[in-house]
Amino acid sequence: MATLNISMPDEMRAFIETRVSMGEYQSASDYLRDLIRHDHEKTEQLLMDGVNSGPARPLDMSALKKKAQALK
């Protein structure tokens, strides 16, 4: 297994330590691996949703700009 050193604000580190102390995770590494695993699964699902959404259509920039202007 590879090792990765990261820097983070003290508040983030304290949050991770709290999660570990609650017993849900065995270590900070376990917590971070779980976050990455969930993010990876979500990304894969979004990609599959795109693949399964049907054929691509040309983008109508004029209609998109009008829609954006209407939101202002």
C-alpha cells in the first residue's frame, strides 16, 4: 500500500479525529479512504448516467445565453 502525506487546516484534522474517536473509523486513513471510495463510486455513477442518457445533442449556445440572462 502506498503512503500519501497531506496538509490540512487544524480544524479539518480535529474533525477527522472526532470521527475516529466516535468509533465509526479505526484511523484517519480509514476515514479518508472511505471518503475517496464514496467519491469514486459517485463519479462512476455520474459517468454511467451520462452514458445511459442517450445520444448527445448539439449545444444551442443562443438558447443557453437567453436562459442565463433570464436568471439575472
